[in-house]
Amino acid sequence: MKNIIEVKNLTKNFNGFVAVNSISFLVKEGEIFAFLGPNSAGKTTTVKMLTTLLKPTRGEIRVNGYDPITHPHNVRRSFGIVFQDQSLDDELTAYENMEFHGILYQVPKDIRQERIEKLLKFVELWNRKDDLVKHFSGGMKRRLEIARGFLHQPKIFFLDEPTLGLDSQTRNHIWNYIKELNGKEKTTVFFTTHYIEEADRVANRVAIIDNGIIVAQGSPQELKELTQSSSLEEAFLKLTGHTIREEEAAAIDRLRMRRKIMRR
Amino acid sequence: MSAIYILWLRQIKRYLRSRARIIGSLGQPLLFLIALGFGFGPIYQRAGGGNYIQFLAPGVIAMSIIFVAIFSGLEIIWDRQFGFLKETLVAPVSRLSIMMGRTLGGATVASMQGIIVFFVSLIAGFRPVSVMLLPLAFIFIFLCALLFTAFGTAIASLLEDMQGFQLIMNFVIMPLFFFSGALFPLQGLPKTLQVVARLNPLSYAVDGLRGTLVNGARFGLMTDFWILAIIVGVLMTIGSYLFSKIQI
């Protein structure tokens, strides 16, 4: 099977702070790959570099065979993404959000309409298609984002903590959608999460990153055997230690806080 | 092209759907027109200035435009974290089209707001001298809107969060408004303030509006037009450059 993502000696410095330190990994076409790590380990930074949002300091990336720096548009056409923070337009309806995405990705009109209907039915939002997104719950918004990300038939689907803040029922549902789309559309899935048991359940392969360095990678089974653990969670703690990671509040955390307050 | 259109359309849809915002942002210009217009009217008349509402209305229209325009530019700060902007930044669309779509959308919305305030000022007693010149006035409205949306976008590309917002409000927007000749004539001001007003792009928008609505252009309509057009060009260039450098 060919590699759809190739990362070699990837490094990112932020004014002297090394967020990602010379990491290398491969993701095979069609697999579900989990990228795990404690807070501020470098997960989101890596996802941003893979998805053309951030320029690496050093190292090589190939996404679907293209370099994000020299061929950003080819890379962008290759993936769909669900961000950690919601990225829908609240003042538009579910259908309009889908339609805007389709136009931005130049999906021809007839295919666009057909795919929007199919995907909205798939995530069970078709009967709410004309409602403004601001009336949706957190789980509904996530489902809509998943449907939207698949609209242009990407080869790779990135999810950055897709189930954060959702209840078990919704989380379960969301993984079922993603697994089904992974099977049906042969889309490679690359995700980060704090819920290690989710990775244990759905991922074919896992990489664990800590302080910007990949400390282990392999199938969940391999990692459990390596650390002689009964669960991936236990293996994760053995590999990354028990200390709590202190994070400095960045601009983004202040924005998140304001957003919570304004919602009330 | 379709990307620019869809981003423009999105701004228009959002504007038309937020009735509360439209009505809310009419409050301030209305207050200025009524409180200042009728409050200072008699003094202005006695000082030989003529009808103050006639003088004030173009200034208040310009004010409502710059508020809406700068805000819609600044929205990017918010949007790049929680909104459609992030979604557009990973789409196969050039940064220039994203910035153009947003700026044109914001400018259209600000112009609509300016036109609404124009109609409101008619109720307050304002009378434009010539219907023939109205299309020209709309051109100035749009130029003014474009200029300050591009300005807002440029600032927003430099800021990480909303912390600097008050700073911009009190040290940029308010001074621009007060030293533009929107509220009082620039003739007879101390030399320093005259120079400040001369350097303020809003002065030319106010002057252009006054010229087309009540025939009171001080700098001349052609001067106003060209100065505004050049500044729009410069700000759009700076704005696109800064916007293209945004990393999330």
C-alpha cells in the first residue's frame, strides 16, 4: 500500500521554543491513524503544518504526494478537515454552509447538489438543512462539519480533537460516521484526541508525541505489548509520564474564554 | 471569481439577517443627528453658518460608514479562530481572493448602512440640493466604505485577539471621526488641527459627500475622489500583503 502522508525530520520553532522537534512518520492510504499526546505536545502544530496553515521551520512533508509549501492548492484539494474550534458560519443555514464549501472547492453544481443531499442524510441533518447553524447543538455542528469535510471527496480527512466536549452517545455516533466513510469512500483518516480509548477502538495505527518528539508508534496492540499494558491508556501514561503539563494561556485561549462568556 | 462572489454574498446574507444589528447601528447616527443637529443648530445659525443639519448630515453618514466598515474588517480577528475564515484558508483559493471577497462584502454592507442613514437624515430634515448628484454621492459612500474596510482588514491581520480593540476604538476610530470636519467646519481651526484634518482620509470622504449632497466641497470633488481612490489602492495592497502573511 502506498503512503499518503510522509513526514521526515519535521521541525517547528516559535521564537526559540521548539514545538515540534524533528519528527518522522508515515501514514498509509486508507488507514485510520491516531496522533496522541498530552497538552502542548505538538499535535495541533503538526496538523497545521500538514494542512498548509503553518510553515515548517525545517523538514519535509508530502501529502498525497505534494509538498504543502510549493503546491498548497494541490494539498488543499486532497484533504478535508474538522478543526478543534468550530468553523461553520452560524448565521447561515446547514445547506448554505455546505453549498459555500462546494463552491470554494469548485465542485460542479450537479455533483454538489447530489453529494450535499447524500452527506446531510448520512449525518441525519437533512430535515434540518434550512435551519440556521446557530440553533444547532455542539454535536449537530460537528456532524455538519464532518459532512462538509467530505463534500469534495478528499483522499485524507483530518480531525483535530473532533469529540472534545461531546457526550458518549454523540462521540459514538461520530466515530461510526467516520469509520463508515473510511470504509465506503476509502478515505484515509488522521485524527488527534485526548480520549485514548477512542484511539484504542478505531485506530489502525497510533503515534504518540510528547514535548515535540514522537516517543512511540505502531498499532495499539504493539504499543500495549511494548509497554506491557492492558489498555492503550495505560501504555500512553507509561510512555508520557504522569506529570500534568502546564500551558501558558495564549491569545486563542482568551478568545475561547470570551466566546464561552458571550454565549450565555 | 466564484470564490470572491460567494464570500461577498456571505457578508450580504449575514447583514440582511441580523436585523438587530442594522437597527442597533442606526441608534448612534440618529442620536448625533437629533442631539447635535438640534442642539447646536441655533448657535450655528447665529454664527452665520446656515442650517446645521445640512452641514451635519453628510458627516453623520460618513460616521456610520466608517464604524460598520472598520468593524467588518476587524471581524477577521474573531473569524480566523471561530468561523468561516479558517475554513476558507484551507480551501484551494488564493489569499488575495479571500481578502477581496471579504473586503468587497464588508464595503457593500457599510455602503448599505450609509444609504439607510442617508434616508434617516431626510426624516430629520436634511435636504440634498440636487437629485442629479446623488449617484456621485453613492460613489463617495462606496469609496469611503472600501477604504475603511481595507483599513480594518489590515489592522485585523496584525492583531491576535480582541485585546487591542479598545485601543483602536479610542485612538484610531474616534480621532479619525472628530478631526475630519464631520461635526464642525475646518476653517478657522488652529494650524496643527488643520494639518491633522488634511492628513485624515476621512476628511476627504466627508468633503466629497458634502460636495455632492450640499455643494460644500472645500478641497474640490476631483481632489477628494483621487485622494480616496489612491488611499484605497494603497490600503488594499498593504491589506492583502498582511492578510497573506496570517498564520493560524
